[in-house]
Amino acid sequence: MTSIGTGYDLSNSVFSPDGRNFQVEYAVKAVENGGTAIGIRCKDGVVLAVEKIITSKLLKPGANKRTATVDRHIGIVSAGLVPDGRHFVSRARDEASSWRSVYKGPIPVSALSNRLGSYVQAYTLYSSVRPFGVTAIVGGWDSEAELAVDGQVGSGPESGSGGKIQGAKTGGPGLYMIEPSGLYWGYYGAATGKGRQAAKAELEKLDLNSGNLSLLEGVKEAARIIYVAHEDSKDKDFELEMTWISSLDGPTKGRHEEVPKGLLEEAERAAKRALEGEDEEEDATKGDANDSERMEE
Amino acid sequence: MNHFPEAWGRPRDDIYGPYNPSYLQTTGPKTHTQSPAVTGTSVVAVKFNGGVAIAADNLASYGSLARFTDVKRLRKFGESAVIGFSGDVSDMQHIDRLLESIDIRENYSTHGNTMNAKNLHTYLSKVLYKRRSEFNPLWNHILVAGFDENKKPFLSSADLLGTTFSAPHLATGFGAHLAVPILRRLFPDEESIETASKEQAVAALRECLKVLWYRDARSLDKYSIAVISEAGIEIEEDQQIEAQSWAFAEAIKGYGAQVN
């Protein structure tokens, strides 16, 4: 450990001779220890899920939420330092409200992610601050319907298009992941935190880019993936926290909400069943292998 | 020679008379926010057994000009309250955006204790009072309809001075003179309010709006009506005043062309 930074990691915003910024890399390490967080972009909505590690039995179950709402239509989950995540959410809410005061409408998910990316990146530039110890997943639904401007009282001219483009297709699901460096990409499926490798492997199996996965299937898959990702830290208790944003004609009507208790429990039961099934399969294949070994004997 | 530099290069007072300084810009306070420009007229509301009904026409007047005829002056707050605005329409839009931001922030907490109509009325009355204390009033008279913390129907008013008043039936503007007496006749006491059905309340409001359409020159025959009950909020925004009869107009003497 002593030689890895060789002096170039003592201050933020300092490059090493081979072009690395060690403080940012250490922030990524902080993220890699946090509970797994994932997001799935489905055809009719977005699911966000986080594995909330229970650090004490004295904490009230279901309290101390790790998912947060921004404006009405965007949700954020993060892995890493919880207070950093809180500040990140607070900034996101300020950005969304400032967008509204200027444009009199909800901020698009892409625009919010862009602003948050810029904000996080600014924390890599100055020696007086440290980078964010979180990787955040921002998911939301941009309204596909024509929205009224905030405070609008009438319906505009009765004839003519009134400056509107007829039949323009707008809105839809959005999913972005913002890293401590400020780097952000849009994703079909995003995973971060301790179990990200396992989660990413599972997300890749879902064939998300074909855009066939429905939101309800997404909820089931998200629960299962968090359970799969938890396999490596089985000794710790955790709570599954899951939120979703559907299309306007879906269950949440374009709003970011917690997945209802009944559905959440159903998804958790299915996740546990799927895991047990896998174990049995593994046992069965091992058993076969043993048999064949014996056969050879 | 006049040695005061401000007089140099100007018409001489002894020849042309002194300049009338009232044509110059004064440095007094801004006053254009202290009178309304585009306005909405009366809002009427009445409680009934299990809820509140509230109505307003769809007009925004610019002075005596009927400028905008599809204006929604009943605004929903979340799923819990309806606010009826009379007075300045741009101030209404300002308050509407304020309420929007409050509603968004309300939903950030997941404890489920959301603002009810009574809380909202308290808040708005304080906003109005603060603004009048700054000599920059929000030029509105509002009615807040919904439920209080005990799930009882709630109806109260707040005006541009921050004055609040509550009654089982309320009306703003001209409606305070024309609609309230009708409502008082239909529902004379607390008991009649507690036994009134939703249909009776709605019919009473429609009757009030018809009278206002007959007698208030800043009103419109298109209106919106909202009913807040346990089932939620129903707003109908494109209502038309039906079964108009202007026969009474023949009997009115002393106005317009016919003076006697």
C-alpha cells in the first residue's frame, strides 16, 4: 500500500506522471465496498434496487431509506458513502427545482444526469475538496404526453398548431450512472457497489437492449439480481429496497415511487426460490460429476 | 447667468417658464404590482355531507374586456385540496408554481403525513400576509376546499391582505354579495349543511353561477366545478350555464339605453 501513490495521491486534483488521479481512484474503492445498487431500463419504465446492509439490529426495519425521489419522475440510488449520497440527492433536487423555475416544467433525466455529472466532476478539480465517494444510478421517466407548462391556465389557440410539432415522439425511460470521476453514461442496465460484477453478469443475460423486458419482469429480475449479488456477503443481513417509475399509463403514472409492499415481497420470494433452485442444480451437477468419476474408477 | 450646472443647455426659465418636473421619472417605489391587471371574478363554494363543492367561471378579464375565456381558476393541490382563485391571474400562476414546488417537496419524505387543505390554507394566508406587509400584495382572494386533519370537510378563504374567514358557504368578489345570500337561503344552518347531498351542493353552485352570469358583467357562461369528497377530487372544466332565461331583464329599469 505504501508505494502505490508515491506522493501523487496526497492532494486532490493532482495527476501522477502516468496520467492517473489517485484520489478519484480511492473514491472508487469506497464505492466498491458499498451495498450493491442496480437499475434496469425496461420498455415501459425503470426499476431501481439497492441492497441495504443492516449494520445494527437496533435500526428500525424499513427506515433510513437509501432510495430518493427527485422532482416527481426521477429516482436515485447510490453505492458508497451514505452521507455523500445524501448530499448528491440534495444537489439533484436543487437542480430539478432550478430547472423548473427557469423552464416551467420537469427536468429531463438526461439533463439532470448531465448537471450532476458536471457537479461530481468539479469535486475532482480542487485541493480543498475530496471526490464523491458514491456511484449514483439515476433513473426516470420523461413524460411521453404533452405537458402543461407550470402555472398554465388556458389551452392556447383554438386553431393552428400553436407552435407545437404535431405527432412528435417524446419521452420515455432514462437510466444513467454517475461515477466519482464525474463520468456518466446512459445504460440499459447499471450496477455498482460490492456485488456489481455478479449483478452485471446477470444484467447482461437479460438482453435489455432489445427493449422487450416489461417493468413487472424488471422488478422480479432486479430483486433476483440483488439476491444473487448478495451471495458473496452472505454473513451480513440486508434489506432489499426497490423503487420504480412507469410510463403514464403504467402503475406509477410516470412518478417515482416505492414498489408496493405486496409486489416487493412477491419478488423477494421468487428471488429466494430462484437462488435455492440454482444451489440444487449446482449440487445435482456436482453429484453427476462425482458419479462419473466413480464410474471411471 | 444661471450658475447651476443642471440648467446649462436647457430652455431658460425666465423666457419659457419653469420645466414641469412631474414629466421626469420619479424615484418612487414600483407600483405596477400594486393593482391587478388580468383578473378572474367570483369563486363560490359550499360544504355538504362528506365533502366540499367549489366552482368558478373560466374567464380572465382585462379590465372590462373578456380577454381569455378558457382559464382554469380551480387548481388542484395533490390529491387533497382544490384552491379557487379570484383576482389577478398572473399572481394566481405564481401561487400555482409555489404550490407545485411544495407538492414536490412534500413527496420527498416517505412518512405519508401529507399536507391537508387546512395546512395549505394556513400556509397560503401567511404568504398573502407577508406579501401585503411588503406593500407588494398577491392580488387574490382564494378559497381552499378539502379536508382537515380529522377528515372533516374544510372550507376557508384568505384574501390579499392575509385576512382569513371560514364559513360553510363562501364566495369571493361579486359572489360574496350575490351568491352567499342564495346559499344561505338554501342551507340556512349547520344542520342543513350536514344533511346536504353532493348533488344538492352542486346544483346550488350551478344556480349561483347562473345568477352571477346574469348580473356580474365580468363573468362568463362557461365554468368549472370541482367536488372534493372521500372518493377524491373530480373537476369538470368545460361546463356551460344551462336553461338561461333572460325574461327578467325586461323588467329591469334604469340602466343602459332605456333609462325610465
